[in-house]
Amino acid sequence: MPCPALPDGFDFTDPDLLHHRVPLPEFAELRRAEPVRWIPQSGNAAGFQDEGYWAVTRHADVKYVSTHPEIFSSYLNTAIIRFNEHISRDSIDAQRFIMLNMDPPEHTRVRQIVQRGFTPRAIRGLEERLRQRARDIAAGAGAHDGPFDFVTSVACELPLQAIAELIGIPQDDRAKIFEWSNKMIAYDDPEYAITAEVGQQSAAELISYAMNMAAERKRCPAHDIVSTLVAAEDEGNLNSDEFGFFVLMLAVAGNETTRNAITHGMHAFLTHPEQWELFKERRPGTAAEEIVRWATPVVSFQRTATQDTELGGKQIRKGDRVGIFYASANHDPEVFDRPDTFDVLRDPNPHLGFGGGGPHFCLGKSLAVLEIELIFNAVADALPGLRLVEDPRRLRSAWINGVKELRVSAG
């Protein structure tokens, strides 16, 4: 097998890289020549005081790592593949309380509790309210006289409002959630001038807000998911701390990711006008899944090997970090026909944009798909002539395929 033609020192988690693009050509090169490759990191670049990680790029291998938590742990080094070089080990370990960073059986216990809020019945109960909210958001955006930012005017609104509806956060507080979640993930972007300490403080404020909400619902239960999740703690529900960390995870997993999927989806439509015309005419039920595949808002997570093992012909040592690159898996030609084509009629579409299966498969997939379907139907109705004004301004991040601004015009 030929060696991949990657520049010396190339690192898929370099935040300067994602600031400009997703490295799809380099992913293709690795899938072809070395689908599991050691990526060295100098010093303490990722915050883990080790020498690097294994990049896993094929669809099948990403699924394998995802579905074998007994070999590949989320708990040991968390699922976040790169922090900043100044983070303390205590700060990394504190994130183990978030469900994303747990392993079975603790993960199984917490997930069985919180999934009560994501039952088909619960999602159906939100649908009509979210449909109207989507229409209001699109109509409000259409009222702009000139160019406007699609991210703040459209993409961020429905995910925030959906979370507020789901767990009973007053709609007036959604701006706080937006600000806190932005600060938690923006430590790599100098435009925001946000230090790791500010990010940690924002996380603490969000957790405190959620814990206070949980305590209030215990005193005075309401007809909302918070009351369901925290009432009667001794009967298998979340304590206030667990609920606080659950809301923190929702703020990123349910807000940032869906917002970026919607933004990338709109950009894809506007740069593939034949797909936008097709969508407006036919409203295919397959569109949301293709938008998530195309966007892959989380480029990668990581696992840590709990034992010596082999993957893709490489010997993985106990304690090695293993990066699972969903963005690469979602362009694997062994799985997808014409993977570099945006096709809203793609079916089947076994993408890994909601994770590679296993215990950490996205709990809120049904809600995210619903939000994407509702907002694009609303935009197609209210803003059929939407056009791109400027190229998107991307977030500088090690693992999030984020867009800070997308300037568009209603016509």
C-alpha cells in the first residue's frame, strides 16, 4: 500500500486548518493509502501531554471504534480530541461528568434516564409548536431590507427555541444559552478573544442555571421534561448535578451542531441551485439526512484504547488516543456513491453525522432531523429567492465544522 502524500507535520486537529476548510482531500488520501495513521503532536498541543493520536478515516473503522466502548473509552481522556495547550488535567477530568464522556455502565444508566425526554411521543408533542416557530423565524428574516446574517437570524434560532421548549427554559433566557455555549467552544478562535478560563466560567454558569432549575422543579414540579428527569431522584432519576451537566451537553450537542448543520445546508443549497430548486418543488424527506452528512458539524471525536489492539493493520497500544473522523467517513466512496456530490435525494444514506453507532449515537437525532426539515420548509416558503452575498466566515476550531457568519439576501 503506497504511503499517503501528506505534508510533514500535517495535523487534522489543527484549528487553523478547520478555520479555512475541512481537509477532504487529505482524508481521501488516508482512506486510500493508510486509513489508520499515527499523527504526531509536538509538546502539549492538545492538552493531553502525549505524543499524538491515531487518525481513523474509513467508515467501517469509525463504526468499529464507536461500537466497542470496552476497547475504546470515552471516559479516560474524554471525547474531545483537542483542548488548548494550557488546560489542566483536573479540568479535563472534570468533564467526565458529561454523558458524552462516560462509558458503560454509568453511561447506560444516565442515558436510560435522559432518553425519556426524547421519546417519539415527546418529539411529536413539540412538532406543531416548532413548525410555527420555524415559520415565524423565516418570516422575520424575510423582513430584512438588505443582506443579513443567516446564522443569527435563522440557523441559531430554532435549535435554541427547541431546547427551551424541550426542557422548559423560558424563551427569554435563550440568549443566555446561546452566549454560554458559544463561549464554551470558541476558545480556539481569536476573533472572540475568549480564554479557556472564560469558557470554563461560561460552562459553570450554564451548569448553575440548570441546577437551579432542577432544584426549583423538585420543589414545584411542572408538566415538563425537567420535572420528569429530576423528580424522585431515589427512584432512578437525575440528581441536580447530573441534570446540570446534561443541559451543558444539550447546549453544545443540541444547539451548536444543529445550528451549523442548518447553516452548512443553506450554503450547500445556495451553491448548488439545482438542489434548491429540487427541494422547493419536491420537499424530499431525504434532505435532512443529506444536509447532516454534507455538513458533519462534528468533524471528529476521540476514544482512548483500554488495551493493546489492532485496527486497520496498525498496532494500537493501551492508552493511545484514537481520533474518529466522521467527516472522512461521510465521504467514503466504499459506502457512498459520488460522496462529494450534494444530493438531497440520496437514499440510502448511512452517514455517521449523528455518530458511528454504539452507546454514544446521538440521543437527539429525531429532534435534530425535525428541526432541519421544519426550518428548510419554512425558508423555502418565505425566502424562495434567497441568495448568497458573501462566502461563509468559518469558526477556528479543532473539531467543530462551524460557521460564524453567512451573509445572504432575501432576493
